[in-house]
Amino acid sequence: MGRPKKELSNLKTIQVNVRMTADEYCMACTNAEVMGLSIAEYIRRKVTGKSLPKKMVSPLDRKLFVELSRIGNNLNQLTRVVNSGIWDPFSISKQLEEVKILLQYLKSNIANDDR
């Protein structure tokens, strides 16, 4: 089964050609690359006033961040079970809290690029 069709209002059917100097083009290319956008998407967002990303996140960092978020979600679920009063033979609650602090530290370092 193929991808669903886009609504007519969401189709990009109009093409606009813009002339710019080499310096302007280099500036647009650099800004788009830093933000992880194509030049067309960068210009489209600038013109329409849509928000631009603060900085580009590499695909590897994005995968790592997603995995850390999944681990954090699992930890939250386990913490909820532990806090419900179920017997805790291995002091899981203390270990979970240590792992949660470590994950928060890793996430902040990825977001701030302090590796």
C-alpha cells in the first residue's frame, strides 16, 4: 500500500526562483546546514516566520537521545511500580534513582554538546 495522498492545500505546487549574490547564497547555505535544513526549507521558514531549529543534531545523537528517552520511560514505569508499595528485595528504588540521574546528565550533555 502506498503513502496516503497529501491534501491539496499541503502540496507545494508553486516554484519561486530567487536571484542572490554569491555571498547571500553562501550565507543561506551555511545557516541552513547549521540548522540541519535544506536551503529551500530554510528560506521557506524564514519567509513564513515559522520557527527555526536552534542547532542541528547529528543522526547518531538523535538515535542516542531517542534510546535514552525510551530507557527513561521504562525507568519511570519501574519507579511507579516500586513506589506503589510492592516488596523491593534488591533496593531497586535506589538503583533506579541513580540511573535516572545518570540519564538526565547524559541528556543534558547531548543537548549542550559537552561531550
